[in-house]
Amino acid sequence: GTIFFFTDTATTEIYTTTLMSLHPASGPVGTQVTVTGSGFYAHETAIVSWNGQAVLARVMTSRSGTFTTKITIPKSHAGAGTVSARGSRSFAGASAKFTVTG
């Protein structure tokens, strides 16, 4: 499980929503998927993983904190899986569902 710590601070921070999309969002094992993310820090490594375990890609974000990369859906059971991305410096995270078909 993930543990989150929250603290009260007297500073103001601007939060950017971290977003991610998959195209296509379903298909059989071995499907090539384009993953697009935004809201990360500029020039950080985004680590893209499958179901929180298998690392599928490490990609450098742009100056505006976006990335696009291609992944291959690994061997897994049919049904919903999760592709997630986590920033190496910002720890910003986003995820999207991918449905593995028969």
C-alpha cells in the first residue's frame, strides 16, 4: 500500500493536474499503445509501469512537463489493467485503465 503524509504549510503552491491518456485503451496482449502525459516537472524522467510493477518505459518530459511514448502491453490476464506514470523528481503521478481483451 501507499502511505501519504500531509502537512500544513504557510506557503502557496500552484498545482498542475497530472493527466495521462492511452491510445488505444483496449486490445490483446502485445498491443502497441501510445501514452501521453502532462503536468509533470520539466525535463524529469517519467517512469511508466503496468499494474504498479513492470516498468514499461522511462521517458524524459519536455520543457512544458509533457511526454509521449509507446509501450507494449505485457503478458497478463484478460480484463482491466492500469498503466501509470510517476515523475522521478516531482513524484507527480497519473494512471489510466487499459482493458486486455481475450
